[in-house]
Amino acid sequence: MASSLDTLCGQAFGAKQYYLLGIYKQRAILVLTLVSVVVAVVWAYTGQILLLFGQDPEIAMGAGSYIRWMIPALFVYGPLQCHVRFLQTQNIVLPVMASSGVTALSHVLVCWLLVYKLGLGNKGAALANAISYLANVSILALYIRLSPSCKSTWTGVSKEAFRGIVSFMKLAVPSALMVCLEWWSFELLVLLSGLLPNPKLEASVLSISLNTGSLAFMIPFGLGAAISTRVSNELGAGRPEAACLATRVIMVLGLATGVSLGLIMISVRNLWGYAYSNEKEVVEYIARMMPILSVSIIFDDLQCVLSGVVRGCGLQKIGACVNLSAYYLVGIPAALCFAFVYQLGGMVLILPPIPYREFQLHL
């Protein structure tokens, strides 16, 4: 839902209506906090929900315990994303990068203290996320309050933030659906892997594969954020031709990045599994997955930068409809067919991203 600020704050900044950025940020924080309460209730019963879907009891209870301890992080992550987008749409990125770097480095120490020193295990890892998010948002909030760069865009708490919530939701809900429909499809693939023979191996390997894809995704994600800001700023300033030129440039960069990442993934395929496990079976399985992931990341890069263009234009409703069609009418049915009807195993669960990414690009 915070991605709606890519449109609202970006276009307001381009139109030089600077005071609106602070109002939009406050309104987004208010809405996201209320939504987080609902999500927290669902997270509290995650273990029981997974059992209802037929998951392995040990896996379900472990996941349920971890996600309950992640609830504090949920209430901090929303405001953090609002602060990041508030600064990002003003082309203020160095403070965001510095803050993220500091908290990432300190996160290692916090994890060590909670997981090993205090013996909290995966509960400590979950709490470490909340602490790191809190540190990050505190640094950014302090910067916004003290920096002269935000003097015209942050004028303090305003009652106007409580108005126009309905109109904000009209953009925030499609923004959330656009992102969630994509994320949920991958989570659904992990759930499906738990229904296969040898579910622990299948779920572990698929989780590692998706984690690897998410790691590679960070680069095109940055490109998507950059083009979202550029397009929204240019449209807000009344320069659509400049927005079109920026879109063509980012498409070339996205393709080049995808090919480069794919080649790297293929070159390290026999070693990458050792970063997650010492079991030979897992490492060999990951090695077979990597060429498929390398092809997927090319389409992923292009889809990611185009999603940034969609957010910059304020066309999240179209983006949500495209994701719904691509993932749930093409991708997930293909995964079910390959894995369960033709009994091709867990590896084919990672295959659907390739055709439905291509389907998205055509749409």
C-alpha cells in the first residue's frame, strides 16, 4: 500500500506542490498502521492456517511460531516504507542508502545477540528484524525533521492527513494488490511444495530458490524504484515525452541487468547451494534449479522496471489486473498441472514464472 506514494508524492513533487508530500506520508502511515492490526491477527494464527492446508505439522508449527514473533516488525515496516518513499520521490536517496547500510551492518550484531547470546533461536531472528526496522525508520525520521532538504515538504503533523482517506485507499488498494498478487503466488508455490513427496526437501529447495531469486531481484527493484520516481516527477511537471524517454532507457538497462545476473547464476550453480546447506542432496538440487532461475530473472527484470513505470503513471489498477491474469490464470494452473497431474516433481514449480512473466510483458 505504501507504493501508492510513488504516484502521489512523485507527481506532487513534480508539480511543485511540496506541502502535499508530508500530508500524503502521514495519511499513508495512519492507513498502514490500521491495516497492520488486521494482518497481525492473521499472522497470530498462521500455524493453524497452514495445518488446515494440509502442511506438515512440524513445518506449520515452526512457521507459525516465527511469524508470531515477526508481528512487532510488521508495525514498524509500514512507517519505514512510507519514509523511504517520501524521500525517494524527492530524489533524496543517499540518506536512505546510508541508513539502510548502517542498520544492515548492525543487524548482524543484533541477530547474534538475540539468536546465540540470549538463546532465542528463530524467535530472536524475528525480533532482530523489528529492531533493525525501528532503527532505520528512526534515522530517516530524524533526517526528515532536521534536514533543510525536506524543509518545504515536511511542515509537521497536520489534521489534513485524516481527510481524503477514501481517495487514498482507491489508489493504495490496487497498489497493494499489484504487489501482493505477485508475492502470494510465490508463497503459494512453497505451500504446494509441501504437498509433494519428501515435502521437507521440496519446500527447502524451493524456498532457497525463491530466496535466491529475491536476492537477484534487489537490483531490478532499485531500477524500478528509480523509474517510478522519474516518471511520476516528469508527469507531475507536465513532461510526458521525458517520461517516455526514461522508460525506453530503463528497459535497456533492465534487459542488460537480467542477462548479466543470469550468467552469474549459471556460473555459480554448483557452489551456490553450500551457502544454505551442507547436504549434498540439497546442493545438487539447487544446482539443477539455477539454470531455470537464470532464465526467469531476465523476464523478472523487465517486469520489475515496467511495474515501476506503472506506479509512476498511477495505473496500479491495470497492473493489478495484469498480475491477476498472469499469475492466477496462467502461472499457478501451470504449476499444478506440471507438478501434480504430470508428476514432474518440485523442480517444475519454479518453471511457471517464465511463461507468466512473458505473458505479463505482452499484456
